[in-house]
Amino acid sequence: MFLIVNSYFSIEKRINQSAEDYLEKTNEYAIGILEQTFEKYRVLLQEQSSELIMSLESPDKKQSELTSLSKVAKDEIEGIFLMDSKGEILQSVSFNKKEQPHLDEEYIKRDTSLPVFLGNKKLQNSKEYFLNGFYYVNFYIYDKKNDKTLVVPINLQALYKNQIKNGKNNYHGYSIVKNKDMVVIMHPSNNQINLNITKDRKREYPNFDFQGLEKVEETQLSQKEGTIYYDSYWWDQKTPTEAEKLSVFKWVNMGDSHWVVSTNSDIKERKGLPLANVLLLLVIFIIIVIIFILFIIILRQYQHQYKVYLKYKESEKRREEDQIRHDLEKKIQQESKLETIGIVSTTIVHDLNNILTPLLGITKLMMDEYQDDEALLSDLESIYISAKKGQELSSNILRFSKLDSKEKKQADLEEVIKDGVKTIRLLIPKNVELVLDIKSDNYPQVTMEPQDLQNVLFNLITNAYQAIGSAKGKITISMFKEKEDSQQFVPAHFKNKQVVVVRVMDDGPGIPLEIQDKVLVTPFYTTKDEDGGTGLGLFVVTSLAKKYGWDVQLYSGNKGTSFFIRIPI
């Protein structure tokens, strides 16, 4: 019981760590987008400064540069001011308000960093300032040739919604940006802009508990970066609801601005499904332990020796995701769930294998000792066979998850395929014809575990006859050598090698083109109903092929589907 409880909390700790890692990457992604966008505008404005100045000074000419910049910036750039070396406004143009061709001079008056720039001509952008319900920063572009300055106001909330908050998340959470006074300058909800996270919200929601936000404010003002668990509310909702949050934050300097960028998420929502699966597996484990103890009590009167060896082996492998923008969160969340379930299931199966090992040994000893007792011997043989089947099942699972690896051996491809087809032929419905077409061509032997290739065939044939359904159909398994002048894609490790192709072809309805890229690489993806499949068959095929460096190709149309397993020799 102690080990079970300890395992539960150990898994919960790993789930928390996985959530922290994900949020840290998401927060770094948001910071990277801010920095890249600022750099993009700085380079764009610097390169076009002379043309923009000419367009502003000559309004009668074609203003292609201004029109082009307005399209690129969407609603993020409010317009442009042209100023002389003393800071006097010479000309201005507004991008977002057609009824006002010139920018309001309040964009200049609210800018407290402009005098500093006019003095040194080195500052990239101003400190943030509040105007008309939003925060802005002014970009400074000094054109030395004309001795004039372009001042470009950037709407930070528009930048946030266009670049950072772009797409739907599977989990509740978002990134926000605050200044050194803990005032919100970028947020999913416009209503939160220019609010201090504690003082202003207390006035609006006097009955709310703000201890969690006070902790956040204290921590962020005292540290450059970090992680915080706290109780708060979802402020992007019309009526904020309570939530247990996990937040990752980091301070950044953007020109004359000093901001803290933080990303938060609902920790209960993240932990819910993995922990529910963990609890289910733990209950199963407890039941198995109870059954085993009862069996030992019954068997104790016959045994002479009893030894139990318990080994725990944990394997944890994390894959870092290089993708950015919209697919990042979905992919990391899926990997996190699969990793958690995989660790728990393989640990329990490994422990079960250790339990069955002494059981097999003791039963074998008793079978040798009680050869004269036919009734007891028959019971012991039944126990031995059942335990052996359980051990083989757990060994297959462990071998697939790479916690256990049998020594590979030279295997005859033709013999392996014939044995596999012979076994699965018994499971094929009568309405489906299974044809084996192997051309004898002196196929060389391959180093592998035969069960792996047979497992690949089992999953492909199962998918084929399930796709055919109740209609009459035909499945053909063939093997042939690929021609050397074939136009097939050749991976690096296929070069200068002979390639043997195993093809599984059916005349079913085919796989729609739009999902063909998903079915091979996405676990749990299925188009069948709840009783039709788990969505793991083709994922297992690609996983086993990857293990040996084989290549899997899919061709499908209205007249059927063909899978090609290309094996380099």
C-alpha cells in the first residue's frame, strides 16, 4: 500500500513537472513573438524610412509605400508622424481612421521617452502609454540622410490579438503582459486593460479572494522569472469563475519598456484525465495483488520454498517539440498524456511480470514433486499454462514499449509471412477472401524479431477486413523485390541496398485523402464507431517499422487501399 500511494504521488509530481515545462515553452513562444514582431517593424521602417519621408512630404505623389505598410501592419500601426531634429511635427498620416487623415498629437504628448530619443537618437521604442482604452509604444526611426525622425505608434492590444492570442486552446489558459506597476497592458479581454491586477480588481469585485493574486504580484516583483501555483479567477470571462492556476513568468526589456510576460493554465483541468487513468490502473493493481495473496495462502501448504524478487524499472522519455505557433500546444498536450499513461501502464505490467516469474518456478517445482497425484498435477498444469500465457502477454507489451528487448535473429521473410497469414486466416470473416501471393525469388534473411513483422501484418489485415465490412471483398498479401531503377523515394539508409516490398492490398472503400496523413502517425485516431477500433493499429505499424528503419507507404482510392512495407536488406 505504501508503494502504491508513493507511486500515485510520484506520478502526480511528474504531471505537474510536465505542465510546468509546457507552460514555460508557451511563455517563451509568446516572448519570442513579441521580440520578432518588434524587430520586424524596426527593420521594415528602417529600410523604408527615406521612401516614407518622401511620401509624407509629397502628398500629391503616389503613396505606395504608405499603402503597403498599412496592409502589412493591419490594425497594429496607428499611423506615422514625421518630425524634424527638434521634435516639431512636420506631417502625419492615420492608417486606421479614414475620417481623420492626420494622427492625434496625443500620441506624442503621452510619450515620456521621446525627449530621451531626441537627445541620443539610439532608443528603439518608447515606454508604454495609455490612450483611448489601449496601450501603445512609439517606434523611433531616425533618418540621418534627411535629419528627420519617423515616430510610429503601435497598438499593443491589436498586436497581442493578431500575433499571440491566435487560435483555440484545448485547455483553458492564456498569456498576459503587465508593466512594472502590475498594470495589465495586453490581455485576451479588452476590459482588463489598464487595471492593476489587485487594487483595481478589488474595487470591481469586492467579494473576491485576492490572496492568490497578491502572492503573484509579490513574487513577480521580486524575481526575474519563475513558476507560481495560486488560486484566482478567469478574468477573460464576463463573470469571472474560480480556478486553481499554474503560471510561468519572465521579465523582458523592449526598448524603453520593462514588462513581465506570464502564461497561465488551469492545473486541475490538466491533471484530471491523467490522474483518473492513474487511479483506475492503481485499483486494477490492488485487485491483482489481492488475488495473488489469496492464491499464495491456498498454495502455501504444498510449497517448500518461496522467494519473491521485486524490481522496479522506470523509463521516462521526453520529446521536445520544435514546432511553434498554433500546432505547438496540441502536440505537447498529446505527448504529455501519452507519456503519463505509458509510464503507468508499463510499470504495472513490469511488476506483474515479476510476480508471475516466481509463481511459474514454484508451480514447476511442485509439478515435478507431485507426479503421482494426477488430480493435483492436472490443477498445477492448468495454473502453469495460465501463468505462462500471462507472462508472454506482459513480455509483448514490455518489448513494444522498449523496457524489454529480445535478441534479434536471422529470419526467413517468406516463412515469417506465411506463418503470420496462416494464424490470422482463422479470424477472417467468411465474406472476405485472403490471398497470399509470394513470388519465389531467393529472398535473403533479415535480422529482426519475427513477431514484429507478423504484428504489422495482423494490424494491416485487421484494418482491411474491418473496412470491407459485411460486403464481399478480397485481401491480397504479396512480396517482391523492388527494381533498382524504381522511382520510389529512397531514404538515406536505403542507398546501395536491395529492397524487399511486402504489400497488403484490399478492395474496400479506401481512406479519404484528407485523413491519410493522420492515420499512420496519430495514436487513437479512428473513423470507426465506439465498437470498431481504438485508432492504435496503424500507429503500431509505423512504430514497429520505425524500430527497424523500414519505410511505410500508403496508396488509397475509391477501389481500395494498399500498404507497402519496404525493407532494406
